[in-house]
Amino acid sequence: MRVTVLGAGSWGTTVAALMCRRDHEVLLWARNPEVADEVGGQRTNEAYLPGARLPARLRATSDLEQATRHAELLVVGVPTSGFRECLERVAPHLAPWIPVVSLSKGLERGTHLRMTEVIKEVLPGRPAAALTGPNLAREILAGQAAASVIATEDLAVAAALQREVGRGLFRVYTHHDVVGCEIGGALKNVIAIATGMAQGLGVGDNTRAAVMSRGLAELTTLAVAMGGEAQTLAGLAGMGDLVATCMSPQSRNRHVGEQLGLGRPLDEVLGEMRMVAEGVKTASTVVELADQHGLDLPIARTIHDVVNGRIRAADAYRGLSRSVPAGHESQPG
């Protein structure tokens, strides 16, 4: 199969490398021609995966039309802020039957759409799926065991994609609950900022565990309100991804939170990063969705206030002593 992966960040490059190992003809598109030349010529991507060696069979290009025309399977790993624009550029060159898989974890600002919904809107008629779960790119590229889910409403399509994506110690499960899987992937980034702040502030492991657990309740509440299934959030796309993103030093969103907890300005932290921390922008979208559905989601609202400069990280953690009594554990708050 001819596979095109759009986006040469750490995860896009890793997925492209994984699919090379299944003997596919894989073409990786990089926005930056220098990155494409490095991947194709030196078999490295030092900006995003320092020290990693990429498969000799992996090809790369900065020509989006060429990359699109190559595809019998299109995998999209660009940041959510540029997701729609990238697909609009792809649309004139993509055959009508090509499956499209999103790697991006977030929500479109303004529309509140999930990435598979953007795919269906911009590229109608193509099967749309999301690959999500606790997927730290460097570990997977190094051959360490990991698991993920491929989510799409048509389980026959999911099973076909599962066979193409899974490889060796990278175990891929199928899932029908696209809403739950995508909301879990988006909101966990916001909770990761909260746990990173706890690390920066040095408030203790008990506090981080409490924030993660209550964050899981917020993931579940929002997903169910939007039509997802509660049990989905107890799996790889919810709890699994939440744990990895909140605890790993490789997590971009956790890093942002930790630096905020240390008292650094957000603009300064983001200015030092090559890759996007999706949770910063997702926080505002989640709060808008919470208002739309009449939900509390206090952790997400607090992170929204922090990243928008309304309160400091230290003030956010003082706010853990809420005046509202704790209710049932299955509810946020």
C-alpha cells in the first residue's frame, strides 16, 4: 500500500517509520523543505526525534500535491490549528475513496469540531478515523511496547486500518466510539497542564493523583455529554493516554504546566518549544463546550484561567480548597 503521512513532527515521523516496517511505500510530508531533505537524505529528524535513526525505505517531500497523489491511505498529523487548511489544500488531489486517519488530538477553535468531523466536512465521502492512545513517540520508535486504538464508526474499516498500522510491540485495538476516543485525546492535554503545574509547584504526589483522577471524571462527563460512552474513557483513549501525558517528562503539555508552576510566563515557555502543546488552546474550547452543555469541569476552567492570564498557577492550586462540598465521585468537581 502507498501511505502518505502529513506532518513530520515526532508522532507523524514515528507513524511513518512504523508503517515502513510493514513494507508499505511510505511518503512523509514536511512543511519545512530542510526537514524533508534531512529525513530523505540522512535518515534522521533531529529537530523532533534527536538521536533516532529512521528506516532507509522512508521517503520524504515538502511537495504537498506530490504527497497527496501518492496516497492510498492518508494519515494526518499536523497540529489542529492547521488541520483544516492542510486538508483544503489536499482536497483537489485526493482520490475519492482514500481513507483518512487523524493523529491530531484537539478540537477546532470556533467550530468545536473533532478532527474526524473536520475530515468529513472537508473531504466528504472518505472513511475517517482517529488513531489515539498513550503514544509517546520516542518510546515507540525505540521499539518499546505500546498500545493504541483506531476509532471509526465502521468496524470493518477499523479492522482494515488496524492491520496496516499495528506492528510488533505496537498493539492497535479497534473502537467504534469515535466521540469518546477523540474527546479523551483532546481534554487529557488540558489535565496534563494541571498535573505539570503540580510538579512545578512541588505540591506532592497525592495532589497529582487527585488531579488526574478528578480530571478523568471531567473527560468522561464531557465525552458522555457529547454522545460518547463512559467506558471508553476507562481505556487507552482515556485513562491510558491521561496517565502517559500527565506523568511523562516527554509530554509537551505536562512541560508547559511544570514551567507555569515554576512561575515562568506562558509566552516565554511556548516560544522555546518546537512542537505544539495542544492543551493551551484546547482549554478555551473545552470551557465553551462545558458552557454549551451546562457542565462544571472545574479543572478545565481553572487551566483556562491560567493560560489566559487571569490567575497564576499558585493561585490555581490554592483553589483546590473549594467551598462547594464534594459530591459523588462519578461527577466532576
